[in-house]
Amino acid sequence: MSILTDHGDAAAAAALHQAFPDTTMEPREWRGDVTLEVDPATELDVLTHAKEQLGFELLIDRLGADRGEEASPRFEVITILYNLTTHKRLHVLTALPAANPELPTAIGVFRGANWFEREIWDMYGVKFPGHPNLERILMMDGFPDFPLRKEYPTEGAGEFAAPRRALGGTVDGTDGKVAVNHDPSPRPERQGDDA
């Protein structure tokens, strides 16, 4: 567990909010990080400004989140930036609707967004128009669902469901147990292992 605090750049978030007052919300601080929520239409402008004017030249992560089927807006794309000079972080959050969630690709601003956006598409179904290769990156081609959406069952669905008998559960799933692939055969001992 990290004990790092005060690594969010409140001044940079305030400067971005001041530069884009109509399309950003007041910055929020939580546990030492600062998040600026941005309208999807201007996310690329905000990211470009953060990079070119405020020195956030390193893309740490771009990740998705699902608030749940009842939430409106439902999905979030969070971009975490880092300033190599000040050693401060900035979170840029963009909320998207449940129906047809789309956000223009950030590859033109941060080339490293490529695989992050593919993962968000693969897991949540958020589309990134302009992405040069928006294909599955973790799931196999032809996988019919988005497995990190809240409604997706933990044990999988359809032909991709784990066998329920793996943990002694019933095949029809009426026992409520979640299946895990498990090989009960003992592992061969490796040379040099003391235990």
C-alpha cells in the first residue's frame, strides 16, 4: 500500500479549469490526487494544453470504469498524466453515456494511448474514433461481450463460462459458487527449492 500523498497538481488542474471553464468541472482532490472532469468534446484540447502548456509530457495510464447500468453517465475514461519536472500527477476524467460510448482517440497527443485504448475497448466497449487499430487486445477475436462491464457474470457467459464443477459446484450453477480453473495435480519440485 502506498503512503504517498500530495502528488496531485491542484495548481495545474485549476489552470486547466480556468483555460476551459465551460467544458470542465471544478477540480476534485482525493487522497493526494487531483481529478479534473472534462466534457468529451474537448478532452483532446485539455490533454494537449496539459502537455504543451503545463508540462505533463508523460502518459502514465488511460483506463476505463463502469459506474453500473443504472448510472448516468455510465462509463468513465480516466487519463493519468505526469509532469517530469514537478513530479506531480493529474487525472483527467471524461464521463460517457451508456448508449454508444465514444471518445476521440488521444494517440495524436500521446502516442502511448494506443494499447490503453484498445484495452478499454476490449473490456468496456468504449469506442475511440480515429484509432488506427481498435481491435481486441486481451480477449480473443470474436469474443461477443465486454467482460469488465458490471452486468457481465464473474464466472463468464455462454460458451466462455468456467465449468461450475471446478470447485465442487453443481453444473447448473444453482449452488451459487463461482468456478475457478484449477489443476489439483501436484507440481513437480524444482531443483534448488528448499520448501
